[in-house]
Amino acid sequence: RRRVLEASQHLTEIINSETSTETPEPSREVEPAAEEESGVHCLWVDRFTPRSYLELLSDDYTNRCLLKWLKLWDTVVFGKEKAVKKAKPSAKAHPPFHQPKEQQNKWKTKEQLTEEILEAELDQHKRPKYKVALLCGPPGLGKTTLAHVIAKHAGYNAVEMNASDDRSPEVFKTRIEAATQMKSVLGANEKPNCLIIDEIDGAPAASINVLLNIINRKDAEGEAAAGAGRRRRHEGGLLLRPIICICNDQ
């Protein structure tokens, strides 16, 4: 870290000396102290990290797919009803020609097919069909940055945890339930949490089974309960917040 900071400071001095060759001597004497202070407190990777959706340099198709999946949670998280797309009357009045379903899907774009898959069905609790998104790719691709920016853009408070650090399944389960079920008592306008689990490929098999049990804790427990009180108690353990998992090795 010290070598990186020294190299960064040296490069900054070279850039400043080339761009401000006409500056008087007194101002040059003040610059190194300011540069050193800023270099110690902020790395370039933190200084120039994307802060909003429009600043993302990752694949646009991946960005939109993740955002669209996260917006499917709006009904159960924010209480917003899903907008129904109105069909174009011209398409109904003048169909091009009759084709089998396989040929119709064949000519659809990748974006259209993905939208149909994401919007295929919602369960009885109005949650999306797929409860977890998995971002895969080599280190440095921007997966964690993408997850944080998308969560912030969709109105969530991003809560990050590292699956490799919590080797105990009990601790892993406690942290997941705390992030997805507990509500903040600091204020009425607190944002709901979106859990981001990094290095999920480094988690032990027991922790993966804990995550799968939390994801699949849905209708079976509620239907097995006979009374309304028991059903309400079981539904309290439902997963009602989105989870984004990140891994290097799919």
C-alpha cells in the first residue's frame, strides 16, 4: 500500500508539473503537502469509483438486466404495483403472419427474451421467480461496484458481507437474516436493505445449504400450517429482500 501511494503521489506530481509550468514558486511549495494529504486518505480506485448508474462502464446489457430484476421486488418491498405494458393496437390489427411459437422466439432479441424470463411469473407473495442474482467474472471487472450502484439506484441500502469470512453456518445464517428481515428503528424513512454476498464461491457447503434453505423457505411452511396464527408466524421467515451474490468461479 505504501508503494502504491508513493507511485500515485509521484505520478500526480509529474502531471501537475506538466500542466502548471507557469505557476509561481510560492504556490508550488504548497502543492506537495496537499497532494500528500489527499494521497494518504484516498486511493485513485476509490476517488474515481462510479457513484451513479450513468457512470458505470460495465456491460450495459448486464446492468439493465440486474436493474430490471431488482425492480421486480418493488411490489413486495415498497408496495408499488407492477406497471402493465399496453399492447400496441397496430400489432394486433395487422399481424405480420402466423408462425409457430418456436420460430417467433427465434427472431426475438436477447433483451426481449430476458425480459420475458424475468417477468414470467411472480409467486403468491408477489416476489420474483428468481430470488437471487449471481454476478460472475474475474477480479477487477466491477461486480461489487455494479451491485452497490444498482442497489442505490433502485432505492435500497446496500449491506455487504463476505461469505469467506463467516465460516460458521450459524453466523452466516444470523447475518443473512439480520440483513433481510430486521428493520431499522432509527427512523421511519430508512431504506430497505439489499444484501450483497461477496466471494460466495469461497463459502463452505454448509453455508450454501443455509442460504438455499432461506431462499426456498416459501409456500411449503405456510401451507403446512393449519391455523392463521401459525401461517402468519411461518410467513414471518419468508425472504422479502433481494440478495445479490458475487463470485469469481461460476
